[in-house]
Amino acid sequence: MTRDEKYAATKKRNVQKATRRALRLIRKHHPATLLETSQLCLRLVYHGEGAFRKAYRIAGTKLLIKFPQTADRKTTSYGYTTDRCHTRSEVRKIKKLREFKSLRTHVPPVYYFNSRHGVMVTEFYPSTAGWRIENEMRVVFSHVIKELTGVVLEDLGDDNFKLNRRGELVFADLGY
């Protein structure tokens, strides 16, 4: 084994160990905010935000944690805020799509989900800069998946498609 191979193996073990530690802390303490997560000695790096959530990468791991937006919360007729409903909807869609063997590799794993706070931990996929899917293909994806599974994928923008480590297409955000 060469020195570079040893370094790569060590780095992989360290990332796996840090990932297990982060998940153990999150599952034990159930953080609801960015501050609570930081108090668990987890270093978070801002990754991006959408209409309903902000996403942070947990440094040293392969994890992405998504927090609901705190400003401008709108309450639905059921008493839930729309940002939490967005996460709940996404998790329901992921569970439904995971039932189909052919789609499992194209759906991100959910390592942690707290429906009360709307916090979700999933796998981090790097950005695919310069990579686009034509609008017609998005419509085809949406219609085919709806016909096969009954799951409606409404928001299939370029930033919601990622590539995993094997180069396979992954639906990174399945919310509405």
C-alpha cells in the first residue's frame, strides 16, 4: 500500500468516525436551531438556502443539515408553519420513492428528521456547477415518476439535481 493510499484510507476512516459522532449527537440532543447545533461542538458551514430552509454542511462529515427559515413564517389552516410542512412533505416523498428499488440510488438518505422542529439531516452532495437539465427533461422526469409512483415532483430546478460519488443523478430537494 502506497503512502497516498494510506492517507486516503485514514481520511475516509476519520470522515466516517466524525459522521457517526455527529449523528449520535444530533439524535441524542435533537437540536432545533443553528445555535443549539453549534453548542454540540459541531462546526457548520453555510451551504445555501431556499424559500423554506437554510442548509449547512457539517464540517468533517458527509452530512447536510437543513433548518426551517425563522423569518416570515406563515401558519396554515392546520396550525403548522409552511417551512415545517415543506420538510414533512419532502420526507414523505423520500419514504415513498425509497419503496421502489430502481429509484433508491436517486433519492437522498434521511439520517435524521424531527417533525416537530422541521430539522432534517441528509447526505451532502457537492454542487454540479455548469451542469443543467433542459426544461423538457424536467417535465418528463416529473410525469414519469408521477405515473410510476404517484409522487408529484413539482420543484425540479437545476439546483435540486446533484450527482453522487458514483456519478448517478440524485434528487437533492423533493419538497414543493
